[in-house]
Amino acid sequence: MGIGNWSGSADERLRTLRAGACVVEQAGRRFLVYGYFSSATPRAMARVFLAYGCSYAMHLDMNALEHTYLALYPRSGSRLGVEHLVPGMSVLDKSLGATLMPRF
């Protein structure tokens, strides 16, 4: 690994699946931005977050969908739905009969 390139995959690839988050402030409001990178280096992540105007950012996890998982769980009455960031993340969800069990 070269200088400034850290956190490679298990097979020593610098470009790998990664997730991160940052804070963007606009017009007196703060927003939490989640970044999912299907193939990136840490430097590439930092450049993207800088381009979005992030004041603070961090690398969250990498290398597998279970580590970078993100879903929204909207309610419709008593029913809980799930909207995955990436379709492949659905394999990580569990159910109890016909009831979805939120991952977190």
C-alpha cells in the first residue's frame, strides 16, 4: 500500500466497496449525508465529500453489503416496509412469518 492509501480489501485492492457519512450545512441547517461507494479509495471518498461541501466526514465501513447496509423503514399503518439503498442488501433482512424484522 502506498502513502495515503489505507484500508484496502482483504485481497489488497485499494478500490473496494465503502460507506461513509458527512455533515453538510446550508442556510443554517445541517444535513447528514450517507455515501455509498461501490468502488473507491479513501482519497476518492474524501474528494466526493469535499465536493458536496461537507464540514466533517468519516469512513464508516467497507468490503461487504452487510457492513455498508442502509435501509429506510417507512410505516404504513401498522405495516413496516423496507427500502434498500442497494437491492442486494435485502438478503440481510429477516422475517418472522410475514412480519419484517428491522435489521437495526
